[in-house]
Amino acid sequence: MIRKIAIDLGTNNVRVYIPKKGIVISDPSVVALQAADNKVMAIGEEAKKMIGRTPESIIAASPLRDGAIASFHIAEAMLKHYIDKVSGSIRLFKPDIMVSIPAGVTSTERRAVIDACNSAGAKQTYLIKQPVAAALGAGIPIAIPAGNMIIDIGGGTSEVAVISLGDVVASTSVRVGGNKFDSAIANYVRKKHNLIIGDQTAEEIKIKIGSAQPLKKELKMEASGSNSITGLPESIILSSEEIVAAIKTPLLEIINAVKDVLQKTPPELASDIMDKGVILTGGGSLLRNIDALLTKVTGVPCEVANNPMECVVKGSGIALENLDAFKKSVLWSKS
């Protein structure tokens, strides 16, 4: 009898949290459809394995792009799948659902999330801004009159926000995240080595040898793809130094967003941030040395939260369990 469900509807991953149980689902946000009739064939890990390997009759795609719903039909099917998975397809009660959304989404994008949840079987849909949820999940006491700065680097968006008294004081949202790092790596490899690699190979390179700053001990790995001139399969050796150069541009966009928010922050809150430092969350914060790079360019101490990829969904769950305490942080809509 599940009455409350918190969902982190990420560009790359969907996480589902149930109060008192914790995170019960963590899956790639990918859906495989039959091209002819849009019938759902697979969702999650099974669908992700199909990316780049499907015949023309099957489409494997993410319903989210840059943190917002790009395909309503696929998003609704995915949400319904996960709601049914945790609460059963036959239920006596409709669950209340809390979904995290980027702070910078438009009212149309926000409405699309609400409509998708309501169509998927929500009794009532609540929305929470990702930076607020991330701060809650990272264990930051956001309700007190003190400034806390959070940088949430997801797959599609990076959210930078200063939070005080339970709400966002200054923020910016840039549509740059882990996916842009992957694209930058793929573009670099194509230009420098004439090798075409897929998204999953680019992500693997980022995880294995990626870094925001040059490493003392250089890392290397073999990457395979198609030669862009001959079209034949080929393998090359890449170094971590090359990846530092490849992802410089998307990192600069995140740095500029951080500087922009710091410049907009009231002096009293800026003083609090200097004392407490900045917390990094989201999958992008797992990139080697990203905290060191941000500390160096801003002069403000930055550190990565514990389990950074789980902060947003945990925070959404905490807000859902304590709605009265976080009224200012949450938007809601009756279905």
C-alpha cells in the first residue's frame, strides 16, 4: 500500500524513492519503441543496451532532453511503468508523487511533467526544484537563515543555486552536463583521430580516464570505433590529458554559471558560502578533479557530496515526507 513516491526524472537516469524504504529503483531513462505503432518494447537497462544497435523498426530514445520532457508519450509510458512496478498495476489508492525539476524550466515544461504524472496515475503531483532537493539530500539544513550553495551537475543540465530559508535566492540553470562532456569527447576523437565513436563509448572514456584538470599520473585506455575516412573498424589509445582538452568548453560554461550566481548573491549570504563552502551533487560531480577546478577558479572551497547521484531523489523523498516543513520549496497540482 504505497501512498507516496518520489521520482528523480533525470535526463540519463530515473531514480524512485519510497519513504521508509529508500531508493528502490535506479534505471537509465531510456525507452525502446516499435517505430510502426509506438508500442513500448523495453524500458531502463534493457532499452539502454539497444542504443546504437537497433534496426530501423525499433527506436531506443530518452524521453528527456536537457532536463525537460522531449516526448510526452514516452515519458508517460516510462512513469507509468515505474509507478506500476513499485505500487502494483491494480491499486486501491493513487499515490502522491514528488518529482524534481530543473530550477530553470519553463511553465510549459513544468506543465508537461505534471500532466505526465497525472496521466500515469498520480493522485496529486508535487514538484521540487532540483537544487533544493539536492541540498536536502546532501544533508544541508536549508530552512535556516544562512546561505548554502549547491552545484548539481546532471546529464542534461547543471543547476547552480544559493539557498536560504528553504528557497532559492539566486540561481542559474545551464543546459550543460554529463551528456555535453560525452559529445565533446566524441567530437574531439573524430577531429583529432578520424575515429567515430558512439555515445556509450564516449561515456566510458569519460568515466575511465576523464578529468577536469591534468592528472599527476596520466591515465590511458583503448577506444574503438569506425575510421571516418575508410569506414573500417579501428582502435586507438587515448590519454587523460586529451580528455582534459576535449571537455574544456562545456566545463567553462559551468564555471561561468557558478561565477554568475556568486555575483548575484547578497553579501551576507556570500560570506556564509565562503565559510561553509560549496557542495557538488549529480553524476557530473564524479568527474575527477572537478571540485579542485571549481575551488581554483572561484576561490570558494568546493567538495563533492556523499553519494552525489542519489542526493536529488533522497531530497525529494524528504520533502514529500515533510510537506508542511517545506511548503515554500514545493509546487503542487491536483490531478
